[in-house]
Amino acid sequence: MVSVPLYKPENVIGDEVIDGIRDVLASGWLTLGPKTRSFEDEFSTAHSSEHGIAVNSCTSALYTCLRTLGVGDGDTVVVPAMTFSATANVVRLLDANVVLCDVTETGNMDPESLARQLERYDVAAVIPVHLYGLPADMPEICRLADEHGAAVIEDCAHAPGASIAGEPVGSFGDAGCYSFYATKNMTTGEGGMVVTNDDSLADRVRKLRNHHQTKSPDEKQDNWGYDVDGLGFNFRMSEIQAVMGRSQLERLPEMNDNRREVAQQYLAALEDIPGLEWVGDSDSFADHVFHLFVVRVTDDYPLTRQSLYNHLSTNDIVTGVHYPPISELSYYGDVCGNHDTADDLYDEILSLPMFPRMTDTEQETVIAALRSAANE
Ligand SMILES: Cc1ncc(COP(=O)(O)O)c(C=O)c1O
């Protein structure tokens, strides 16, 4: 029997990367150097932004953006209830308050719920998430945030290459933050990127990722003199990661097209499996980059979500739940905000295997198991 993982990073990483890594090792420049700069330029250009600042994770990207915007003790930041914990953690790491905003049936931030939180609280920043690779309603979210003087940091961890009417996500708000974690659409093992059109924000993020030094390592080559004019951290990206990122960026449109083809085949199969419903929006199919393909296991399906998970697992098919809402996490037991729709989704969602270059056999194995579970 074929076993099918949830992700296949080896399908995302091209063999050409090995030569690039060899070049880096021979060059004597292992971190924050010319390859990282090229990756930053290429990534920001591909995402219609002036600046790209490569960091070591999306978590540090989000953290540096909030910190650079001055978010701190006692400030309020709105995040969607349905997201990975990192989106909220960065807020609490800055001693600011997390307020949850509910999501729509797609799992993305609900602008109506956001409008209510913006009325109720004095909000410093909003972090919409392009969940599963589907762009959030950025024009409306930015309009609302602007009306209330709140900054917008886009959490694009799931959505490199996604766009709304041709405009890449990450270019709508004050900054966009990407993840190159092992399972993401593009991976450098660990890694992240900030994109922004704000020169001053870019400058401060650049310093914050490198101990707040006033010069980058290459700028110190000819003249060692530098200052430390603030408190910074080491959030740097290595040259090996940059090589991995550059090679995948070139193939990103093709890989995202490939993910859409896999999604299309799942959608065709779901038409005759009653009770399993895609969590998405067919009107935005072309904008979606399918980091995850998520279904709701509704009451019309003969098995519960847990029984289906077990059935698939017995058949060597790995699935997952993305995510327990923030309010479900014990650390966030006291969190304020709205999460009714996120809670409803949480009862029923299941992420099916999704990766580019999924073979017909792999996908047919998953679909056959969904059908056989329904007929048991
Ligand atoms: C929505 C979302 N935001 C942020 C992150 C954090 O990304 P990283 O692991 O690169 O720090 C993740 C990681 O899974 C995520 O799914």
C-alpha cells in the first residue's frame, strides 16, 4: 500500500540547490552575504515590494515588524482566532494584549468581527493571516484599520505567491511576513522574510535582526567602524538558506500551479462524497496557493472527524488539524475577543495531504480512502 504524508518537502526542493550550497561553502561567506541580498531583492520584486529583509523565521519577522512599529506594553493587537500560535505569541512577547477577531467560513479574518474589535478597543495593529494560502480580504481589512489608525502586518506564512486581483499578498499592509519553515510552499528548513515599502521600517527591521548594528557584515569589510544604536537580536538568515530560497522562488509559480491542480482533483472527488466540504471559496480559487487543503467533516458524513482521521491513519495517510483556535490553547485561556465560527470550524476540520508533484497514485489513494470510509 502507498503511504501518503501530509507534506513532502523533498518535492519542493530542487537538486540544483546542491551546487549552490557547494558554492557557498567554497566562498567563505556563510551568513548574511551576497546570496541573502539577492534572495531579498528577488523575493521583494516578486511580491511587488521595495524591500525584502530575510530573517530566520516568520515568528521573528512578525516580532520585528511589531516591535519596529512601536507596539509594546499594554498596546492591543487584533489577530484572527484561527491561526497558528506564533501570530498571537509575538504580541504577548512584546507585553501587548491579544484580542481575537472571528473568522469567516473560509477560516480568514472576518472584516465584520474586526470592525467590532476596532470600535471596542484602541487597536495599535492588526495581523490578518492568509490562512491555508487563501488571501484574506485585504482591501476591506486595510480600509477598516486605516479608519482607526491601526497598522496592518500581514501574516503570509501560508501564502508566498498568492495575490488579490494581481496584487501580491504582503504588499497591502505596512509589511508582510513570510515563513520558509520545512513544510511551507517554499522552504529553507527554517527561515522568513519581511517585505515592505516603508524605507524607515525596513531600515529598523534590518538592524533589529542583526544586533541593531549600524552596519551589515559586508559594509564592515572596508571600514570596521560601527555603532549599536538600539537593542537587537540575531535573527539572521544563512547563505545556505538563501540559496535554497532563491532556487525555489524561481519555481514558485509552477509549484503553486501544481498545488492548484491537486486541489482541483480533490474538489472533483468531493462532488460525490457527501458530507465532506472544502473550507475555501471557489470565487477565489485562482488566487489560492493551497499551502493546505482543508475539508469539514460534517454531520452528513458517516464518520466523525476523529474516526476519519483514524481510518486514514490506519491506511498510512497522514492528515492534521490546522488549527486549534487560539482561545483553545491553555496559555490563552484568558484571551479576549470573538471566536464562534473558529470554534465551529475546529470541531470539523481536517487537512488532507497536499504538496506539489503529488502523484496520481498518491492522490487516488487518499480519495479512495475517503470513499471507503464513507461506505463502511
Ligand atoms: C500562520 C502562521 N504564522 C506564523 C508561523 C510561524 O512561522 P515560523 O515557523 O517560520 O516562525 C506559522 C508557522 O507554521 C504559521 O502557520
